[in-house]
Amino acid sequence: MSPVPITPIKVGHIDDVQELRRSKPMKIPTRFVRDMDERPTLETAALPLPCEVPVIDLSKLMRGTKDVNNAEISQLAAACQEWGFFQVVNHSIDLGLLERMEEAANGFFMLPLEEKQKYPMAPGTVQGYGQAFVFSDDQKLDWCNMFALGIEPKFIRDPKLWPKNPPEFSEIVEAYSKEVRKLCQSLLKYIAASLGLRGNVFEEMFRAAVQAIRMNYYPPCSRPDLVLGLSPHSDGSALTVLQQGKGSSVGLQILKDNKWVPVHPIPNAFVINIGDTIEVLTNGKYKSVEHRAVTHREKDRLSIVTFYAPSYDVELGPMEEFVDRSNPCKYRRYNHGEYSKHYVTNKLQGKKTLEFAKVQTENSS
């Protein structure tokens, strides 16, 4: 899932935010305090209504009449092209499984620190417990604890990072990930249809698709106006699937028309976003969108995020259907494993990692 750094990375001291909140609830260490231009404006973060993220009803795509199906495909196309985000309802995944996954994730984060530290996220990697995407001892930190695992293919797993507590954690993650994988495959089929492509084109292209899960826990913060729960970024995946814990604060925000828009999750829905891979394949027709997480003064937040991407050995580039004289090729061909390595070895910084794939134009100046 992530490369091992060739040289040791010095990340300095990283406070565990849950422990910080527990022992010094009013203290915000300097490394968490953002520069003025990065601080969230909590009171006026939203655009004027209407600005709700589109909602896609998967049952209409799977079982609707031809007219209903076509109408929902059109809605999906608009969501992907105009937002890069949508919520999916009636996805057919057992709601009891979603509850068990949430309980398992919460159970892990509520373990004593010394227990969680048995599964450390090594600097420069993205599996285990800790903070990912930290590469220097003066880098600003996110107000978040993470626990991430590689799921598929099996060779990306690190067995020593799979916890023994809570007792059923691994079994639940396996069952949950199997169902979310099916959801991703189904969504990609309908996204292909919305583009006028064969339904199985992405699955054939991606081969043994890479899948990972990351659980994020955001404790309350006494100064949510000074920190970020997660730095602005786009995802390197093809699709990202997010489940938000029930009763959590509203924390996810997306950049829409240069303003940060809060996403209000629908109960039992998944929030889906388009990743960099789909942006490249569609030559920018469907764009990955910058997003971030903010914190809350009194409420915590839990999110469970699945990343679904092509096999590391797949060569990617804009599909010929999306390149013509009026839409020249915006991205070069590249190996997805190389891009994945580039993504996880750089700090989160908007859509900067996608520069890796862009065609470089001559500068006349």
C-alpha cells in the first residue's frame, strides 16, 4: 500500500490528539495552529442555499425502469461533472454491518494509547495508527488520529498491523470491505454508462484493484478556528467511499466555486468522491475535488473511508474517447504504482500531487 522510505524521515514529536484533549483540553500546540490563510472560517463556510451535494439512488440504477434508470444516470453524470461528490442511498449494504463497522472503529480508538501504539504508522508510510503524510519536524499537523490498513490485493497487507482488540475487529473489517468493494464496482459501472462507455471498462482496466481502509477520529477541539482536522487535498484513488459515524459533527467540506461547502451526511448513506484516477482517464471531464475536514468545539467525529484504485502495474492516461482537437490531452501516460508512491510520499497540499500527471506546456515567458 505504501513504499518504505529509503532514508529515515524526521517528523519530530507528534502529540496524540485524543491524549492531548484528555490531559490538556484547552491547549493547542503550535504545530497544530494553522497559518492565517489556512484557518477555517467556521461561521460563513457555506454557500447560499441551494448547495447540497447531489444524492444518487442506487436502487433506481439497479432496479428502475428504463426511463427511471436513464434519469438517474443523467443525475449521476451531473454530480460527477459539476461536483465530483455525491451521496448514495439505497445501496443495499446491510445497515447492521455499517453499525458494527462503526462500533469496531470506535472501539479501537477508545483503547488505551499504549494498546493502539502496538500498531504504529511508521513515518513516510500510510498503514497503522498515527498521522499520515507527515514528512518534516516543522510541518503543520492535523487534529486527527488515523488507523489505516491495506485490504486488497492481499500482498499489500501488513498482518502485524491488524489489531487483536477489539476481538471481532478484523472479521468486521473483512466483511465490510467485501461489501464496499462490490459497491465500488457497481458505481464504476454506472459512472462508465454516464460517460457513454461500456459498463465494465474500468474493471477490466483496473485489473486486481487496490483497496484500503482508513478510520479517522477527530476529538473535540477548544479552538476549531485555529486547526484543521484534515488538510485540503484530492484523493489519488479512482473512487473514495466515506461512512460518517452517527451523531458525529459535520466536518467534511468540499471546495465548490472557490468556497468551502459543508457536507451534511444523510443517515445510512455513503459519501462518494471522484479521485485523481478518474480525472485523468476522462481527461478532466470528471474532476477530483479538493476537500478537507474541520473540527468542532464540543463534538467528536468518526469517519470510515475506503479508497478504491487500479492495480499498481496498470498504465493510465486519458482515454481516446475524451481527447480531440477541442479537448487536447491534459495528462501524460504513467504507471499507477509510480503515482501512488508519489501521492503517499508527499504531504497533503490541495491538488498539487496531480501535477505529477499533467502534460507540461511550454512557457513563453
